[in-house]
Amino acid sequence: MAVSAKRRKDIAQALTLLAPRMPFYDAEQIREAASAPHMRALTAQNAVRLAALAYIRHTYTDYDKLRDEGLDKDSALYWVNDQVTEILNQWQAAALLPDAST
């Protein structure tokens, strides 16, 4: 089932609100991920938050390499936390941090 126009609009607005300096290419990738069928039950902001954090983790950090080397999920997340935070700060997207209030 296709994503509704309203859902696409809500996701686009959430991206603009939560990460105003996100590069266009990254925003497109995150918008697509946030529109995935398994994200439908989430609010647009939560879908964007989860999609953005996963995208950053897999695109801009050593997370996958650490997992391939045998680190468990929580340890790998710990070791890439600073890298994720750095990208979020560049995007002025501190609201995307898991412990940020919305």
C-alpha cells in the first residue's frame, strides 16, 4: 500500500522541524526510510527519529564494522555515540537524540 500524501507531508515537516540543516541527499534517504510500511504505526516525528538515527549509524559511523568484528549491539552503539552526536549537531538536530525531549 502506498504512503498517503498526508503522511508524506507530515514526514517532510518532521524532517524540517527536527533537522533543519540536514543535507538534501540525506533527507531523501531518511524520508524514504520513515515512509516504510513498518513505520506506519509511528507518528511522523518518531518515524523520522528512528530512520535518521539508523541512517546516521549505518552511513556515517563504524557501527557495522564494529558489529562485524563481534561487538554486541549495545557496545557498538556506545562506541559510535559521539559520531552520531557530531552529525546531529552539524544538522542542528539535537532533538533527534534518543534522550531529547520533544
